[in-house]
Amino acid sequence: MSQPAETANAKTEWMDTRCKIVDAAKAAESLPPGALVVSGHFDPLLAAHAAQLRKLSETAPGLAVIVTEPAAPILSARARAELVAALACVDIVLLDAPGVPQAELSLEAGHAALNEAFVERVQKNQS
């Protein structure tokens, strides 16, 4: 199946969003004053997480996301960081480690409820 002419001829700019995954020192120098720093597991990253981050990004001049470790992760921290970094509303992603700034807003508790609902929905659809 061929692509429409405007799609086939359009020039696409690609950005390697993994460059948005930085260490604490780089985050400190890159974030604008007043940027919002949030943390969450994002395991897995759900559409509801993306919508939540987009809304939060609208409240501050920048959004930094710290990817934290859940008790029993499905995905590696690096994989989750890459998924979060791919969101246009996120400016910087950090892996939780010593020296990482304190999150102003922790999303972990809300993520547990979202993930539980997601798992229930998947299990229901499989039965």
C-alpha cells in the first residue's frame, strides 16, 4: 500500500529523545527556574500517565521526571526512562539515584491505582 503524496514527500525530523535522560548535574544546569520536578514508577507507562504529565507540564516552565523503582518492576528503569523521555511534554528525565533532586510531587501512589486498574482490565480481556 502506498503512502499519500504529502506523507511520502514530507521531510520528517527525528530527535533521539534518549538525550533527555540526564544525571543530576546536567539537570541542575538545564532546568529553567520554576521547573516542576515529579517522580513516578511508570511501570508500565500508561496513557493516563502521559495525560497527567502533559497537564503538569502546562503549570510550569519546565518538567523534570524522576523515574523511581517499584517493588517488582516489569520494565528496567532505563526502558521506563526512555519511554517517559519520548513524551514531548517532558523536558528532562532522571533515574533515581543519590544526588538527584527531591521531587516536588510524587506520583507513585496514584500510579499504583492506575496500574492495578490496567492489570484488571487486561486480565478481564484475556478471560
